[in-house]
Amino acid sequence: LKSLNHVQSVVERRNTIPILSNVLMRAGQGQLSLTATDLDIEVVEATTADIGQDGGTTASAHTLYDIVRKLPDGAQVEITDGEDGKLTLQAGRSRFALQALPQEDFPAMSAGDLPHRFEMPAEALGRLIDKTRFAISTEETRYYLNGIYLHMVEDGAPMLRAVATDGHRLAQADFPLPDGAAGKTVLELQKLVEEEEGIVRIGVSDTKIRFEFGGVVLTSKLIDGTFPDYTRVIPEGNDKDMEVDGKKFAEAVDRVSTISTERSRAVKLNMEEGRLVLTVTNPDSGSATEELGVAYSSDALEIGFNARYLLDIAGQLDGDKAVFSLADSGSPTVIRDIDDESALYVLMPMRV
């Protein structure tokens, strides 16, 4: 079930090519290997099995997953490839016959030679992704922003940096550069590993990237395009700092934005010495305000942000305090976690 869950998530629900709806199953050497692909990304995962006879076949990934998901806990599953082009799955008194397609028709996604190789803790890779993926653009016209930009930077010490942006917000996170990662300037990923303990082995070529961890091998095409020079949008001269309790701030934004419409979703921040007032006004349903105590000693300032974007960033702040570095109501704001220097966020303001 766990292996099927990993591989079926790659399979598109609607497929014009029938074989891409299927999972490739290969049995041999005490293992059942499951493979799924959408031609851009491929996941292979092996699970231990008692093999009566070596062989392989393909069947609908989502149907198979739904069947196994609904079986009782601890049920033993027996899979047989029939002569009639059907796959039989039995567990206890349940029996299913599924349409199968020959394994020879399943597309192979070869990664080719991966000259750049390095390893890093799975937890660290997961953190780089978690801290940045909310800012990935979903606009197909800006496909070069549809992923996370991984690259090496010198920031006091060599770092592996992950950056994502959609033009309205930017997220950046660093991790000390693993041995072997130097020299590879650009790798862009779309989908990545979920939380896993241990080490992830990463191989990269000019067109592909491969992650190996646990019993899983994930191969992905890289995004063909140049990520823009994101450093130009990170402001350096923001001299108005506001320090606020991250959790209380997130809760306050969530409360006041309850009455905002989906369309505008603007929340207005009024800062003056020692206090912050959050306001949302919706002509149709009313208004909401909330006041928070903050550490702020600069000139009074009023600025508006998209509430959803503010909440996304607030959700990434692990420490007790967040620092907002502001310039004026029309310029981008930098948000940092006071306890975590390795991540920063940039947010464009909205007119309110």
C-alpha cells in the first residue's frame, strides 16, 4: 500500500495514452518492483514479496491503489497474471480481475549518465522543499518558474540554496553544501521526496535529476529554461524593522481575513510605535480589525498584502518571532524567522 501510494501519485488522472494510467509491476528476486511515469517524472519502488514465478505486467495504478487501500489491515495480497490479458488480485475472500496491458508497452525513462553526484540528509532536502515550494508559480506561460531552483552559492560558506518564486512572493532556503554538489550550477525540480529518514543520493545531468532514498528511485526531467536573477528582487535597504510573535500574527491574519472576498483578499497592516493593527474591509460583508503588540520604533507605516500569501509565509516560521523589514507601502518586504537565518521570504505589497 505504501509503495503503491508513492508511485500512483505520479500518474495523471486523465490520460490520453492508456499505458500511462498503469503501474508497471515486475516480480523477481524476492521483490515486487512498481514503476509509474507521466513521461516527465518516473518513480520506481520495490517491496518484498514471495515470488512464485518471475514476470511482469501493468494494470491501472489508481484502481489498484483504491483496491489495496480498502483491504483489511494486515491482509496478504496475491497477484496472478492470467493468460487472458487480465490480472487477478486476491486477498482473503475478495477477488478482483483487472484489465492488464503488456509490460513491453510501458515507456522506459532512462536517466542516461548522471555525471554530478552528491548525498545529503533526507530531512535537510525535505526542509529545503517545504520552506520554498509554496512560492512555486503555477502559470504554464512562465514554465521556468514551475519548480524549485537549486544551486550553489557562497554566503560566508558554500551553500546549496533552494529558491522559488511566482512573481508575487519569493522563498529562499539554504543548507551547507554537500560534498560533490559543487560545480553544478542549475538544477530545477518539480516534484520531490516526501519525508524520509536517512540519506538521499542525488545524481544530475544537464537534462535529468535522480533521487534515491529508502527503496525509492525518483527520476525527473529538469525544467528547460533559465531561472531569472532572483537576487535583484531581494531588497537590501529596508530600514524599518517590525518584530512580531509569528504564531499570534498568523492567527490574527487568519481571523481578520475571514470576511475578505476570494478576489481581493487584502489585509492592511498599520504600524506605529509598539503596535500593529490588521484591517480587512469587504464592501459586501463588513470589516474586521485586530491589534497586536509588536517591537517597532520607526515612522508610522501602512501597507497591504494578500492574506493568503501572508499566511503561507507565516506557516513557514518555526521560531517564536518573525522580523518584517519594510521600506514603504509600495516596495517589497523581507520576512525572516529570527531563529533561522538560513531562510528568508520576500512579499510584494498590494494596494489597499
